[in-house]
Amino acid sequence: MSRTLLILFLFLAAIAASAQTEARPRARDIGIEVGVLPPGPLNAITDVAGVKVGQTTIIHGDNIRTGVTAILPPGENLYKERVPGAVFLGNAYGKLAGSTQVNEMGEIETPILLTSTDSVPRVADAVITYMFNLKGNENVLSVNPVVGETNDGYLSDIRSRPILPEDVFAAINNASSGPVEEGVVGAGTGTIAFSWKGGIGTSSRKLPSSLGGYTVGVLVQTNFGGNLIIAGVPIGKELGQVYPSAANAEHPAIRPQPATPDGSCMIVVATDAPLDHRNLSRLAGRAMMGLARTGSSETNGSGDYVIAFSSSQDVRITAGEALYRPKELLSNDSMSPLFEAVIEATEEAIYNSMLRAHDVSGNGHTIKALPLQETIELLKKHNAISVTK
């Protein structure tokens, strides 16, 4: 290759890289305000005190676009001091390791990991190794890793299962309580939502002090289909991305990428409200209402799960104790505001996962990001937003 051609190639590659990494907005940056409750300072799951998120993004060659996202409840050793937890099944066409024990015992004893479908066993094995190596766990014989997934096989060589233990350890060890990176990152690197690029998204809600002042945070891994609705506006229909595909005769816009309702959505819910397993199950179930608001119908081939936990010190569970005496538990009558909070935060987290994502090519395919300007114009047209910020 001549020097001139090499310079031209590097210039074009730089342009392409810039387009792939351009800053894209969150929902509130373009005037979308979901619901009535205010978000926390970061508008992220990490607004719940003590919760951390870490991510490892794995991009190799032209056919690996995958990764790992770790959500850590508070505590140095979750096996010794567990959090109350619950798993809600929307449509269980998926692989959520550890879910049966969580619902049987009402406890979560490891970090929560999200990844690619076929890598669940490898990630779970790495989590076990991580837990075994923690100080104080030298005599532990059994650990229940909680690992969820979505299928990124369209953009990544899913059969190669490229995730290594070091990738899992990095996600856990580098987790922080600050802002959470969204879009094409971690377990969202190769995902697709509503036929556009999906990814990792997060949001939070803060209850007023008169309702307890509790925080609810949500993180999603979006990889599902349906008919995209944003703030009540039928964006998918307006842009010609419609399911069932037979309906496209009425919407002849060019459809440059696959339209399928199948896929999965993993939803992780954290709250500092003192809840036990039973009310965490109820809270997790309401997150599905936020998913539905975005246009998902939880189709036959979609694995839609919610993992919920409470970070409240009042309900922590010490391993091996003969008695469990929580200092306080929120009553059933106090749950409704939390239900509203989790619905709103789930809906907004899904929007953030798509708005923050950029175009991705991999495994012989390209998935475009949600077209930003067209989406903004449609939201304005339907009076869903007034002006962009």
C-alpha cells in the first residue's frame, strides 16, 4: 500500500471511529421527562446508596461485540452479609442462573452479572471463583451466582464464548458508585432493541420525604423487539419499524435492519427501602409495566426478567444466624409510590439505552442507532417535548 493510500485509509478509519463514538444524549437531554417523580442526582441505579456498577466491553476483530456488566449491592462480602432479593419472570425464554435459589431463600449472596447468552456458564464460574477468593470465604463450599443474559448473536460470534474470568473480575473490581456508562458498553455491546441498537441504560426515582424519601434505581440490558413507543409517541410506527411485519404494507418506509419482536430484556432494580422478598417480588413485577410502556409485548422468544434487591441495612441477612430480626419493614400500604417509581425508572432506562447507543457493525451485520433528529421531530410533532435542551 502506498503512503498516500495508507494516509487516506487511516483518515477514513478515524472518521468512522468518530461516528461510532459521538456523544449522544440521554432522554432528559432532549426534553423527555418520564412520569411525575424526580430522578436522583445521577439518574442512575447508583443513586441508591452503596450500589456500584462495573463493565467490561469486549470488541475483537470484526466479529466480537460483547461484554459483562456487574451490579454490586453494598457490602464487602455479600456471602457473609446478604441482601433480600427476588426474581420476577415476565417471559422466561432465557438463562438466568441462580434465580430459583433467590426466590426460594429470598436472598442474593453475590454480585449480579449480565452478559451474553452462551457465556452465562463461564461468567457464573468466574463469579464463584471471585467469591471463593474473598477474605472470610475460605471454608465456603457452595455459592449461588446470579447471572442473566441476552442474545447478542447477530452482531457477535456468540458461539465462540470469548468472555474470560479476567473480564468478569475487571467488571466487579472496577465497579464504582458514580455515573453509569450507557449504550454500547458491557453486556449491551452487541444488543438490539426495536430493530435499532440497544444497550445498557439506567435511571432512578426519588420519593418525597413525606413518602419515606426512598430511592429506586433501575439498570437495563435491552435486546428485545416490538413497536417502539417513547413518551406515548409511536416512534416505531412513524419510522416504519413495525411488528408484525405484515403491517409494514401501511408503512412503506425503507426497513434497513431486521424487525423481530423476540430477544430479551434484563432489568435490575435496587432500592434503599426496607423490603423483604415478598414486597421485592411485587416491586419487580411492576418493572414490567415500564417495559410494556416502551412497546414490548413480551413475545414467545423473549426472555424478560427482573432482579430486585434492597440495600437497606435494616434488612441485611447475616449468613448462619439462627434468627433474622429486621429492624423495620415497609408495609404493604406504603408500596404504591415505589411501584410508580420503578415503572417510571424502567421506562426511562430503556430510552437511555437506545438514545445513548451508536451504530455498530459486527459479525457481518450493521445495526443503526435510533435516528436522533427524526425522533426529536416526532416527539415535538406529538407535543411530547417542547424544546430540546
